Amino acid sequence: MISGTATWKDDRWEVIPDKPPGQLFFEHLETLNSEEPEKIKVMLEFPDPRQARPKQRALFFALLHDIWDYTGQPEGWLKDYFYSRFTIRTAGKTISLSNETESTVSDATFLIDDVIDFIFEYEIPVKTGYALLPRDENHFQWRCIRHRKCLVCGQHADIHHVDELGAGRNRNKQDHTKFRLAALCREHHTEIHQIGVQEFLQRHHFTGIGIKVDADTLKSIGLQGIYKERN
């Protein structure tokens, strides 16, 4: 990964790397983009440089408590484990969620997303931490869809179309990647249809609901449709 500074000028982004990339980097880009070597597709990430928030610390330790409750591993050991994973996955960065931390909101988000991935991967029941989870964030919503866990309560979920398909349309002949989706159990799926999206958001303290999901994920959870093959 190459870090740098992005500036919006006129109608485009100008990206200046923190340090000049070496020749091997450009050879790698030429291999990946042999057809149009002057036009390189990139992904921009905008880290939040503010100090990690107390609510992020509360969520992290609530999730560790749930993992401890299910696995029996002490919370101190789990904290060290996930801190070490963070260092490995960020090429040497360290993290702390203490009151005097220099870690950023983005650092804490990366750490918590890793814990969430762990919880879903090993199907760990979440009790204490579930109400604190950032359920408006795309990463958590995607995980709920991927594992068919209700966004509200964590029970087995249906896949709800936030963008209505329209009456009489055959769901099995739609490209569901074009619609915003959310994982909701039968009870909450029924509720959102009965009271409407806006009241549902207010009742469950969401600012938004629904994300667009890639075809591979939708196929893996058995959501039948017509999906275009990737080039």
C-alpha cells in the first residue's frame, strides 16, 4: 500500500505519494495495466485522524467479553491477540485504546472490524456488544448479509430489499447487485414493511440502512438472480 496526500483540483483528484515509488512498483503497474498504462485505477481511503473514541474502546472490550464468555479465553489475552493482529496487518503499526492514546478513529475502526470478522467467522454469540455495534457502517452490514444475521438482533435473517423491486417482478430474474440490501430476521423484516423505513430507523436508532453487495457474495448466500459475469 502506498500512502500520500490527495487534493481536489478543478474536476479531479491529484495524489502525491509520501515517498516516490521505486522502479519495481512501476513495472508492477505496467504488468497489471498493459492495455492502458497511463490510466491506473486506484482506491482512495480517507482516514479519520481524530483520537480513538471512548465508545470505540467500550465496543472493543464488550466484544472481547462476549468472546471470553463463549471461548473461555481471558479478556487480557484476547486484547493482546487482537493488538498483535493489528500490528501484523498494518505492517508494524501499534494501537492503544487508552485515554491517552495516539491511535486514530480509523485505527480503532480497523481493529474493531477485525474483531467483528472473527466473531462472524467463528459464529460467536454476541450479547453485551451487540447493542454497541456500528450497525450503520457498511462493513458490519455486509457481514450480516454474508452470514445472514439480523442487523437488529443477530438472529437468522432474510435478505430485505431496501430499494423495492416492484410488484409482480420475478426476484429470481433480477440483478440484486443494483439494489440496497439489508439482513433482517422475520420479525424485523415484517416490522420494516409495516411501519416504513423512516420510523424503523428512528425506532432502532439507525441513521441509514441498506448497502449494495457484490454478485459473488449474493451467490454464496443463495440469493438467486441474473448476474453479469466479471471481465
